[in-house]
Amino acid sequence: MGFDVVVVGAGPGGASAAYHLATAGLRVALLERRSFPRDKSCGDGITRSGVKLLREMGVLDEIPYVHVIRGVAVHMQGKGSRDFPFPLDRYPGTEALTIPRRMLDAAICRQATRAGAELFERVRVRDPLIEDGAIVGVIATDSKGEPMTFRGRAIVAADGATSHLARRAGLRSAPDKALGIAIRGYYEGISGLDDRMAFYLLLKDATDRKLLPSYGWVFPTGPHTANIGIGLFERVKGENINQLMARFLERLRSDDRFAAMSLTGTLMGAPLRFDFDPERSAKGRMLLVGDAAGLVSPFTGEGISYALESGRIAADTIRRTLARHSDGTRCGDDYSLRLAQRFAGYFESGRHSGRRYRMVWKALSSTFQSERPLHRIARRLVLVPDAIDEAGQGELLQEVGPLLPKSIDVQGLLIRVADLLNRTVRKDWPFLARLGVGRIGPGSTPFRPSLLTILSAQFGDPNAPGVPEVGAAVELGALSMFAHASISDQITADGNAFTLLVAEFLLAKGYELASRTGTGATAQLAEAISRAVQGRIQQQRRAFDLEAQRTTALETLRLITGTLGALPCHLGASVAGAPLAAIGPLSEYGENLALAYSLVDECRVIEGATDATADVLLADIGDGIWGVTVQAALGSEPSAAKRLAELLSAEPIDPMAVKDVIAATNATDRVRQEAIRASERAQEVLTSLPSGAPQTALLRLARYAVDRDVPSGDLHEMLAEMG
């Protein structure tokens, strides 16, 4: 039988691919070894990104029962627990769900067939059909053992972690290699369940001494029922999965909520594949999706959303390729590239991935109680990856596109910077690509160092060789300082070692990119980072010394943030060949812009902002590093100053109490006035530069640093008229 596309496996990945392909008007065969409805071993948890994909496909309308999840709870062995509530007030309709796979898979499959896909149940695929060295279909048997042949211009292998097609095509190893294992059951008689998915990291071995590369989960399916299971990242010699499950259940029963729970039905197990490699996820016409491609989180075992998304990516790749060529032989290269762009950084690739994952596990454990920004964001992006934009990183990268005159096109350069950043860190340490360094969306213009580099380059030749490289280099330098700010006496030596390793790696990569320009950018980057680090060292040396900090807080902040603000402006103008008369004013502009922005950030935190900046400031207060708002409050009315001094001498310091006392004074008003003066200085130096779109853009950013106002709609022209 001939089709445009043959999809093997009707789970979430395969059915998603079939749906999107059929919707595009392609003739699709969807092959399923069993018949619907059928069950699968799975945690049944659907992340918010997965729920969004299901909603877009209309699948949720087909499911009679779902259980709404409004947050995640993570219990770290020996470290306590953390809650990650979903901010549904800010992002309504973005809850997660638990849906039994028996219902979910059947519903997605129904949508695929309604879109036009032809479903063939109880069909066992035996081998790929190969002609002239190319895969052109699959060889199968029906329920009676009769042979069947399905030909297609493209093949989607969605046949699970032990993918027979992937092995036969040489894309995967034997089934007993690179596989973990999971087991789950449905339990009733549980009391006090809330609406959070709960993860338990890490589980112990039978001796109760060694931590295993593992996790447990409790996903509520109703008020008194839950899907409970465990996963092992890799097989451990002498460790029995059933015994590990029994120990996990015993641990749960020590919590009164689970004391009376009982199993309904039987336990089910399934293999887990964690060896994602985009280059081994396709071959010619055949594309792997979901579990077959190793798209399963090694930290939570979640795979449904990745299956749904990879199915959609595969369908879109096939659709585009077949529209240009008569067959799908070029699908593989395009698909591998798109998988790499989308998933690199969260899924490690290659044979060393296991070692890297264990290092990340260790880092998570050693920094679990830290509120430092790098550690907070790392927890989010690993454990709750589809909430990273709400972790504070999103607030650090605020959208300022409407402030830029339409005549300046920075998008192309920003995308080149993002691509450089991803390629620079992804090869050696893919995990860091998830820090957000290279996330530039279509039409997005985030406020970040590379934007200042690109705008400053407008005073010379913005297309000069080296502009994207120095833009990426200053991003890495800023991220290195971001990591350095997370080193603290309050965390373990292992945690600080990991943090320092991240900081040094990012900085080394920044030097590497700067050196490619051959313009002396490396020396300038090194000098700026050295000065900023010197400022940070001064802060730490003066920690808890109120008198020493009282007269130096503002100048130290200028040394740290001002230096890092001047750097992108100086480098952008220099590499672009701007006149020497422009470089000095641009550097001074950047210094004052960054100072104004940092001062307003302090005020925003005192006034109640909750983002990564708040984490830095509040953690610093707890570590005895007291910023400009603290010093301003100490100069306020005597009773408030006395109360504040008492709080700062307490052990330990309560940062929230300190914040509340400062908020009751006029400290933020005084600090905002200092920010306004810095912004005015930034605007004043720009008057020596040629008027035009670049100058207008920088003027608007200087005002934005203080008022944080980004207009919408067609207010571009109104702002332009205002200067």
C-alpha cells in the first residue's frame, strides 16, 4: 500500500505526527501494534506545554476526565522540599493535567483519523523496507500473521524506547543498552492530596547509604487517588526495580496521607531511553520521534509533551520537504537540525550524557537550598522546564522592541548572536544552552547586553565582521558575572565548585569568541570582567560591616554594573569602526544606563517585585551585602534606622523583614532620584553624537531604565516626535 507518510506507533508522538500530516493534506498510514483503548506504563502527567499542544489539536474536548495540576513539589533527599506553584493568575489556562494514557492515546488517535489519517490496528512492523540502500517503507504482519507492506515518501518511527525500526536502521544500539526503567501503579485511599505533581529525588539503594540515579513521583488523579511510580536513569547492578518501588512506597507510608493507600490493578513497567542525539534521530526518509528518539527527561521521566512536540516538528519537516522534492530523502538532515535547535541543552547528547546528568544531579542536590539566581533558575529549567520564563529569567530579558525606531533592524544580528551563543556552549556543555542565552523569538527584542552592542555598532558599520561575535562575548561575560554572584558561604563546597565551574566556562567561551574578531576585544572583555569581579570581591570583603558599606555602596555598584554596561557599547562601536569621538560617549552612556537600571531594580524589589533580581538582592542581604536602598534607609528617620540596624545585626538575617522596614521609609524615593540623575547623564552624553535613529533608540532606553515603560501599538511615531 502506498502513502505519502507511514507512521509506526500510535502513541502521543506518532498520533501527533499523523494528525499534523493529515491536516496538511498528506495521505498518512498510522500503524499500531495493539488496538484501542490500550494502557501504557506512564506517570500520566502532562506538563503545561503538553497541555497547550493537546488543546491546539482539539484533543482535550475528546477526554471525559482530567485532573487539574496547579504546581510542582520537589522533595530532595536530605535537603527538604520546594514548591513551584504555577502563576495561573498571570498565565490563566496554563495548568498541567493528569490523564490516564488509556484515555489520552485513544483521544489523540481519534483526532488524527478525523483529520484524515488511516489507522491500522494490530499491525506488527517487522523491518524497514529498503530499496537501493534507502528506506522506502516498512514490512509488517497483520493480526493473523499475514504479510503487509506499507510504502511512503517519508517514515516516522514512533515505536518507543526499544524502537525496532531505529535499531534496524542503525540509529540505535541493542535494546539492553542506554536504557533506564520505570514502574508505576494506581493507588487509592490517599488523604490530603493537593493539586501538585510531587517528585522525590533521589532514591536510596537497599543499604540506605547510596543515592541512586533515580526519582519517584506522586501524580494525583483525583482527590484520593494517584499514579505513583519510580524511574531509574540507568540500570544499577544488584538493584531490583520492584524492591526499589517497595522501598519508595514504604517511605511514602511514613507520611500519614499515604498510610492507608492500596494498589488498584497491577504494577506496570517500561524501559526509558535517555540517549537523545539529534544526529541519530533521522536517516534519509525515516525520522524518530518521542521515546524512540530518547526525548525523555532524565530528571522527571516526563516524555509526553516532548513526544507531542517532536511529532509536530517531524510533520512540519516532512510537509516542507515533500513540497519541494518528490521524495523525503532530505527530511533527515532538516529534522536533525530542528531537533538540535529545539532540544539541545535540556537533553544531553552523546555517549557521555550519563556522566553529565550525574553531575547535574549532584549540583541540584548541593544547591537545593540556595536562593542564588543561578541555582534558582537551574532548578526551574531542570525540574520545571516549561516554566523557565516565569523563573525570573523572563523578567531579566524584558521586551523593548517598541522603543526602537522602525528604521533600525536589529533582528538579524540578534538572531546571529543567539545562534553563536547556542553553538558555543552546546558542544562542550549542552546543559548551559538552557540558561536562556540564545533564546531570541521571532520579532523579539529583549533588553540585554548584545542589544547595546548592536545599537552602538550603528554609529559605524553594523554589518562589520565581528559585531555578532562581540555581542555574544559580552552576553557570556555578563552570564559569567551572573554565575559568580551565586557563590555564597551559605552553600556547600560542592555547590560553589559547580557554580565557579559554570562561571569560568562561560567566561572562557566569551574570550574565545572575542578573540575571533582580532580587534583587541579579548583584552577589553578581560579588563571589564576583572573590574566587575573586583567590585564583587569588595562587597564580600565588607560583608556585615555596616560602616564600611555605608559610604561605598553606590560606588561599588557603579564599579560592577557600570563597567558591564560600558563594555557592550565600547566593543560594539569599536568593532564596527565608529569614530573615536563616538566611543568615549557611548561607553559613558552605557555605564550610566546600567547604573540607573540597577538602582531602579533595587527599588522595584523593595516595592515588591518578584524575579531573579529580587533573588540576588534578598540573598545578598542575607549574606551581609547591603545595597544602596539599605544605606538610604539607614539615613531615614531614627526609629526606622534603628530597627533596620537591629535586623542587620541579627543571626541569621531575615531579608524579607529588612525589605519591609526599608519599604516603610522614603529610601526608594531617594534612590530613584539617583537613578534619574544617572539616566540624565546617559542622555546628556548622547547629545555629542550624530542625531538619527541610533541616538533616538539609546535615548529611549535611557528613559526606560528609569520608568520601565514600553509603549504598545503605533506609539513609535509619537515617541519619535517627542525626541
